[in-house]
Amino acid sequence: MSLDETAQPTDPLDSSADTDSSADTDLDAELATVVEADSEWWRTAVIYQIYPRSFADSDGDGIGDLPGITRRLDSLADLGVDAVWLSPFYTSPQKDAGYDVADYCDVDPLFGTLADFDALRAKATALGLRVIVDIVPNHSSSAHPWFQAALEAGPGSVERSHYLFRDGRGSNGELPPNNWKSVFGGDAWSRVTEADGTPGQWYLHLFDSSQPDFDWTSEWVREQFLGVLRFWLDRGVDGFRVDVAHGMIKKAGLPDYTPPADGGSMGGGQNEGETPPYWAQDGVHEIYRSWRKVLDSYPGERILVAEAWVEPLAKLANWVRPDEMQQAFNFSYLESGWSASSIRRVIDASIEVFSSVGAPSTWVLSNHDVVRHASRLALTADNPQGAGIGPKSKGLPDRAIGLARARAASAVMLALPGSAYLYQGEELGLPEAIDLPDEARQDPTWFRTRGERYGRDGCRVPLPWEAASPAFGFNTTGESWLPQPADWGAYARDTETGDPSSTLELYRLALDTRSRLALGSGSVEWLSGYGPEVVAFRNGDVTVIANTGAIPVELPVAEELLSTVPLDGAALPSDATVWLRS
Ligand code: NOJ
């Protein structure tokens, strides 16, 4: 596939033809959609995260793959999303589910081939879906030839300068070079054995020991990644989700740092007012400026989205200045919980800080690193991000409450201006898989903390497609790399399709209404008089009311566009959201 064939923006006339079929299409909104299709599509896009190993499995080995995704892409076009983001499918020993890359420019045989990627890209284009891929620049796999060459070349070599090798402390170098801890638990340093068989230098790994950090002060490293960007841009991708986009530069001298005790998050924990020496260093920005220049040299609108666990939001806005990335995940929103005051506060802050640099706000409630929001929003005990939940966790959620809140929270999110990210399965209302057997768990967090933290497997269980098929239609053999809960037939796509009370139909209606009424390019005007436990705002013609409290909320008389619960009279019950038009 040549770049010329794939680089064209979606034909705006095609997308308008789709919306034309709806009887009540508003002409202004339709025109807005056509203009957006041509320019800066990402400002309002709804982007669906595909976690390849758990989406759809074409060869029956129990691990999802690219041909499986291609076959099921229609269902995402049908859902009404604008783009997909694929988590890593590159060559990898899979020590961290593919975030340990051994070849940035090839597909792991587990997932298929480059030709399979091209086929996926072509099908997505035909369906009007853009494709964003992951790039993992903070670290490679220890199996990467660059790291293997560094091991072989020995201390002081150019090859070692591509990674963060240091001599140890102590009289014989037996102590790690500093006190940094891995995000996944344990020390952030491992010691190598040199070619002569003696214990040698240490290398830094902010994540698993199989994920050595690059030294981004190396020009050579920078050049390699410009090449990786070009490789995928040439294959027609619409952008990159940048892994650990706050971590690539470390403070000179690698000084000791002790984060707060609950610092289990991807941000690694941050003391009030302090910037950890391994996160959010100013030097990362010049890297993204150079990347942006490469993206802008390609036709169409190719984007960078930062996975940067940076607080406060005002600081995160630095990642999306006009010459850097277009978007950053809004993890403050993800972490705002089911509390009206927090939600209002984060919405206000997000719109203010992102628009101050000309960027759209993003919104996200779930991804492959956090407890699914259909469970998280009903937890009754603290659960630091990354810790996960399992059978012995405290404060386990009530499933019905979690689902009601998730539906209500998603309905708030999808009414907001800006760009929203969905994580596969949330449109089915999938809960976290809590009861995974210990022996099935695969997250390095589980192993590195010796089971103290369950980790992220519970949000990564393969999707249910058809209630009555093997592995609920994930494949035809019934194999599944993580066991699917026996009751997941109730969440299968075919069970939910056509059922107006299902979460799938709720998402379809929300996405269709969002697009028809151009909510993504609207604004938020807060409505007063609803009380502290209510989120109430107008976006264009749409009034959105969400009740996070226990007392029913009286609703104005208006046309109901969408409700997350059947409305019985003029009151909105607890844990529910309604969209009205007057
Ligand atoms: C963030 C990714 O989302 C997560 O899954 C991964 O483990 C770490 N970065 C390390 O790459």
C-alpha cells in the first residue's frame, strides 16, 4: 500500500451521505461535520482504543490479532466512532503485553504480519475510520538488538550510551546507582553480568527489568525514533499515542527521590510541589517539537497524543502547545470519580488550560491500565491506579451500582466538547474481571509485587461478541489468554444489539446524537439551581443533567434525547444522566 493511497482524509461527502439518512438531521450540524472531516478532525473525534490481544482472535490461539480486528472493524464503524487507536502489536517477547518492543517496525507473529496491518488500515479507510498506533519511546525490550548490542559492547561503549547504564554504588558497585523504584514494584535498576562473567554495571528500567530505559540525550536514539515515525507514517497511520510521554528525559545526575507511599501510579507518585527526577522534565518538549515537524511534513492531519501522567492540568497543557502534540490524555478527568463537584472542577480546569494553548480537551474514563469504570466508580475503598482489584481487595464494587454510574459518567463525557477516548468493552458495560485465578495473571505488577498488587489483567480480558459461541465469539476454539467470566454472555455484543436498554445501544445513541448536534465542537455553559451533587450544563441545544447524589432531581419539561435509565415521571434518580432538548 502506498502512502498516496492511504493518506487522503475521509471523503467528506461520504460521511455527509451517512448522516443524510437520518430524518431529523440538522443542516448546520451537518455542515459543521463536513468541515471538520476536512480539517483538524482530532479536535472533536471519538477515538476507540483497541487492545489487540483481547479484541478478536482469527487463528484461535487465544490471543487476539490484526486479522481478527479487521474482520470486526465494521462493528466500530457501526458504533459511530471516528478513529481507532491500536495498543502495540510490534515484535515483542510480551513481558508487558507488547509495551516491551523488540522491533519497532514489524508486527509480532502473534498478531500477524505487516501485510495484515496494511489490510486493517485499508479496511479502516474504507469504513471512514482513522488509525492511530502506539509508539513506545521511553524503553525498548531487553531483547531488542540495540540493548543486546549494548550488553555485548561493554562499559564505556557507544552502544551502552543508548541506554542508561551506570556503575553501582558501594565498594564493589553492589548497590544500585540510586534509590528509584519501578512503577511495577521493586527496584528500577538491574545489574548485568559482563562478558568476563563478573557482576557489572546496572541499567535503569522505570518499568519491568525487561524494559530498559533509553538515554534520550543520545542523538542516535533520537534519529532512530524519527525513522520509526516515518516508517508508520509512510504506511498511512493518522497518528501516534506516545507511551510514557512524560518520562523520556531524566534529571541530570539521576538524583535520589522518594515518592509518597501510595505512589503506585503510572506517574510513579509525586510529592506536592515536587517534580520527580524521572517524570515531566522540561527536556521532553524539544523531542516532541522535532516529532511534530515530521508529522506536519506529511499530507493530512497526523496527530500525537501524550500518555503523560502529569499533574496539575496546567502543567500537562505544556505537552499540547501549538508546536508539540495535538492531544494529551486527560487522566485528571479519569480520576475525578463519581462526584459532581470533582467532575465540574476538572471540566472547568480542562477547558481553561487546554484552550489557553489552543488545544482541545480530551476526556477518558477507561483504558488498559486502570480498573474499568463500570467497577471503579463503585469502589468503596481507595485503589491507587495500577494496583487493580482482585478477590481479596477491600471495598469491592456493587455491580449494578457500578454499571449505572458508568453509563451515567459516559453520558456526561460524550456530551462534552473536545475529543473522547473509549476503551474496548466499555460500550458493552463490561465490569472488571475480579475473580481471575492467581495462576492466570500476567501483569508484571503482580509478579514484581509478589501478589501484593493485582495489577491490570482484570481490565484486559478478551471481549464477548456472541453469547452462544466458544469464548463468546472472541474466536472459534474457545481459547482465551485470560479466562472470561462465565456470565459475560449477558454483555456480548449480540445480546445487547437492538436492546434499547443495553449499554451498547446507549453508546450508539450518544455517539449519533453527539455527531448530529456537533457537541464535540460546542461549549459548556453551567446551569445553576441543581444542587451540589448534580452536574448540569448546556452544550448548544442540549441540556445535560447528571445526578451523582441520592436525592432525585426534578427535571425541566423538555424533549428527552437520551437517558441512562428509564425515566418515570419528571425526576432523575440517583446515578443517572439525561440529555434534553428544549
Ligand atoms: C503505559 C502503558 O499504557 C502501560 O500499559 C505500560 O505498561 C507502560 N506504559 C510501560 O510501557
